[in-house]
Amino acid sequence: MKIFSKQRSILPSWVAQHLRDFSFESVYDPFSRAGAVCSFFKRKGYKVIANDLALSFYWWNKGVVENNGVLLMPSDIQMLCKLPKESVDVYEDWRGKYFTPKEIHWLKEWRKNISRFTGESQETLFKRALAFITVFKTINYWLSFRLFDLKRKSFSPQEIFQFYVNQTNSWVFDNHLKNEVHNQNALSLTPLINADVMFFYPPTPSGYDDSDLRFLLWERWIRENPEFHLRDLIGGDEGRVLGQSFKDEDTYLEAIDSFLSRAGHFRIWVISYNKETITAHDEINRIIKKHKKIEKEAEIKFLAPERSILERLIVAK
């Protein structure tokens, strides 16, 4: 499994560019991942609704999409960064493979300390979310050294944690609207959502298994289950549901059609995907035309290590 990969290379500003001729007030992303599209449109003054089955992305969106003003304060950071005690823990198998012994102890202690944000008030939940995001950014920093030397790091765990707290706090923005975040199966949730625009970037045919190591370890750390597999987010008896691993493209396209058949109440669809992931472009157009009229089509190329990525975008109404 790759440390760094990117399922969604979409540029939110590029999406917005192709929506300039349309009037709308709200945007829904049923497979939001880390909420880049929702965060962008939130800052542009639109109501946004993000959904993802992964707990990690739910907490990410809770912290920066739904949260309009709660920050981690110095007293919170002091509580989160209490010195860890030496002990064996559930992350023992990660020692030396992904993280140093000291980092393993900090991961354990941060997870325990985040649980001290008790209660279900919005402020408590937002602080918990911001702390989860900060730990992900720290994991991301640490894993970059796995390619070279686990011990060759310039900052202590406390220093890098503080740095990422400041960065995460800076992402919090108040658009004075009641934005929403969900952690549900998109197939059942989508008919219940009210919004003008649906931004639909379907999971790849490999489903939730097509995630990089950073997000897998983060999901496992949040769940305190080092054996958790993202494929378990959707059970094998769910039928043809996006997020599963599909063996053939026809079945995958049937799942896309099934999903879109439940999304007809959104006035505008913005559908995007990687052209290397989905090759049946004519079939995608045929499925869309069963439900909406295609108003725009566009492509953009992203440069990536050793290759370029071609993204396709369709606006339908």
C-alpha cells in the first residue's frame, strides 16, 4: 500500500468555474473524503453538506466543514499533550514499522486524552474533531520519514503537534450558515438531503480499499482497532453499493446508476472522476442522460509523479 496517493485530484476552484452560469445556494458531497469541495464552497458563502462513511473523514469534516468557530485553546493543548507513560498498547505492531517507540506512546496518549473531551455538546465535538485532524497531520508528517529514516525528524512530538494545532485552527471559518456533516451510507442518506447542487465524485471501483496508508492508519487509530479494514465500512450483503470493491466495470456502472436514480431531486449535478479509473465515458454519459440533461463537459490534466492525471467533469441539470 502506498503511503501517499490521491483518489480525488479535483480542484474545487475548477468546479466553481463551471458553475458560474448557474444559480444555487447549497452544495452536497455524498463521498466527501477530507471535504475539500465543501470547504471551498463554505468559504464562498454557500451552505454545504458533507458525508463520508469513514470515521476519520467524518471527524475531519466535523472540524472544518460544520464547525464555524470553535478552536483548540492553550488549555486544550496542555491537556492533550500530557507526558505519555511507557506501556504496551494496541499500536505495538506499528513500532519500528511506521513509528518510533516514542511516537507510539504519544499516539496512545493523544487518543486517551482526546477522550477527555467528554459530553455531546457541539463545542466538545468540534474540539474532539480538531484534535483528531491534528493527529492525522502529525501521522502524515511522521510517515514521510518512513521512506528514509524513522528517527531523522527535526521536531519533537510536542512541537509538531503544536504546529499542526495552529494550522488546523486556521482552517476554521464561519460562513454564518448551518452546515451539515453526516457519517452514513450515501445510498440511503442521499434521498433525505435537501440541496441545490450535488457534487458526485464516486469511489473508485476498488472502493474503500483504494486508500493510502496515512488514512488507513488514522482510521484504525481513531477506532482503536489496528486490524480494521476500510472494506468493512460496507458489508458484503449490501448489494451493489458504491464503496465496495467491484470485480468488473459493468457492475460498478450499475452501482453508479442506482445511486443517481436516488438523487434526481438535486437541481444540478456536478459529476467528476479520474479518466484512468473509469474508462467507459460514453456509458457514464448515457447513465446521466437517463436522469438529467448534460449542460457542460470539461477535462483538466494534473501533473503527478511519473504520470499525469486526467480529470473529467460533467454538469447536468
